Amino acid sequence: MTRPADSDLSGIEGAPVGRGLQNGTPDSKSRIEAVLEKEAGKPPLRVAIVHDWLIGGGAERVVQELHNMFPDAPIYSSYATKEWQERLDGKVVTGWLQHFGPFRKYLALFRGWWFSSLNFKGYDLVISSTGNGEAKDINVPKDTIHICYCHTPTHFYWRQYNEYLRRPGFGMFDPLARIGLRLLVGPLRKRDLRASKKPNYFIANSTHIQSDIKKFYGRDSVVIHPPIDISRFTVMSNDRRAGFVTVGRQAPAKRTDVVVEACTELGVALTVVGNGPQHKQLEKMAGPSITFAPPATDEDVANYMGLANAFLFASMDDFGITPIEAQASGTPVIAYKAGGALDYVIPGKTGEFFDEQTAESLAKTLAHFKPEKFDPNVIRAHAEKFAPEVFQRKLTELINQALKNPKK
């Protein structure tokens, strides 16, 4: 295994456990660990973190915050980029799958085997963070608590199986991917179901995913929204705002085409920020009122969001981080009425919905949208409910509950 250079390996086989584990007193404690120690009346928790893979995205933000909460905890992952190994302070532990690079996504069975082979002897708490991977398929000792933060039940086994058959996303290897998915989906689903019985507690990242966890896994869960850094966004007054904005990867699943088509039809100003495989197609279908922004820095994105009358969001995401970032700028969100958006769009207060994932439906909502009725400060206050400190507090409460009642 690839190990952090400064790890003490005395507690479990072949994996770091954090300095000082043998006597239960790590060299340093995070603010959250101190709270847990006080409330549980026990020595500092010995914690490990597990995540599907570390390549960048919303799920990694959860891992980053878990690392902030438990800085001495090792982070086990089937693959990690150099950037994320550095961002997580050398605490990432990988194995032989690391050497497969982009081919790792073909190896679901092997990833599951790797996670289930990890040894967590000596830990009090293991937190798995998983979406379309196998991190929850770990085995922990009977006296170790396993909490699973679930970003989604695996899309291509469950809710979006038919969509993945139509568009596997493997380019020239799509035909092989379809054959493989049809042949393997049965045993993969069975394994995923077995894995879903392992955690003591499930956390869902939205009420939408909470419903899917119950539907596909038959498990109850607690909703704790992902932590979002709202501190880099500032509220601008309504008199400085004009037009609309959308931000994100320009891929078919994100449905940026719906946004571009609706704004082209109405002739209203739209700034499209981002890039992706659908970029050229979007440029061809865009009318003169559409502006495509050049590659944008975080500061640029914050300015685009803060100067728009509304942020347009046509995707059905499990949660959706960029809409909350827009709300942190005091900008209302006009979103497709599905998925994670149901948790943060409050019609008439923080944004509006459109009912169908079509340009016609969005255009109808845009035609009746009145930006002046929205108070940017009220929207910002709503976004603060998704700040990292809220995530930390809610997770701490759940961990304390699990310590008192380690149910299966």
C-alpha cells in the first residue's frame, strides 16, 4: 500500500492509524474530537475515513471537511490524484488500484474486493463516504462504529441504470461497457445490497437521496447536507444585477442545453460559465443574447453569480453545490423541480422552480420571473445553513448518538 510518510503503523495490518494510537492519545486533537471526547466521556476517538476515489468534485469536499474534523485520521481510497494527496496532508492510503489510473473505473469488482479487504482493527469509528463506488463495502470489528455518508446509491445499478445503458460515457468503449453492465449488473446489485447492510448508520446528502436509500437499500438515514464554503461569496445589491448565469461542466447530464435554448428563445441575456464535451454544441445552438465566459477563476465565478438576476439550474443532481454558492451571493436560483434542489429552493424566497426538464418549461418560468421581489440578504442567510460549521455540528451530534447506541 502507498502510505503517508509520517504514519505510525502499529495499530492495524498494513495501514496507518495515526500517531499515538497504541496508548490512545494522538499527538493532536481537532476541535470536533475534543467535543466528542467531552460528551462521550472517553479518550479521543480513533478514527479512519474511507472514500471511493479522490479526483475532484462535490463528494471530495465532504472528505476535505472530514479531514478538517479529524486531521490525524488516515483516508483510504482506491485512487487519489497527486493534488488530493497533497490537499489531504499526506493522509491518503491507496493500494494496487492506484497504478491503474483512469482504467480504475472499469474495475468495480476489484474495487469492492480491495475495500472489503481493509483491516480496521483498533479503530473506534470509521466514516465511509461513497456515491458511485464501493467504500461502504468495508468490514469493521464488532466494537467499531461504521457511519456511511451516502452521496447516492450507485447510479448505474439503480436509478439511472437504463440511462447508463444508453450513454455509458466510455467513448469508443461504449459497446463493451453496455455488454459488461448487462452481464454484471445482477451480481453487482447483490453485492451492493449486501454492502448497504454493513454501516451502523446512514447519512444522506439530501432528502432526495434519503428517499433513494430507503427505496433501494431499505435503510433509514439522517440528512446532513454537504459543507459548502460560502465565505468567498459576497452579496451585491439588486441595482447592480442584470441577466442570468449558469455555471458547471457542460455535459449532457447537466442539461445546459435546456438553459441555453430557453434564453435564446426569449432573447434574454445569459452568461454560460464552464466547459466540457457539449461546449461546441451549445455554441451552435446559442442566440446573440448568450455569452460564453472564458476559463474562470473562483473570483470570476463569484462575480458572475453576484451580478446576475438569477442562477439557472436545469440538472437533476443528487444535491448540487453551485446553486448554493449562487445563493451565498444573494442570487435566487431557478431550478428544475427535482433532486437536491428541493432542499434549497424555496419558491418566492430563495428562487423558483420549473416543472419539466425542457426549454419550454424553463422559458415559462423565466417569462414570469420578477427579480426585484427577492431580498439578497434573506437568500444569503438561507445559504448559511449549508456552511461547514453546520455540517460539523450535525455530524458531531450523530456520532455522539452512535457512540451511545451503536445499532445495526
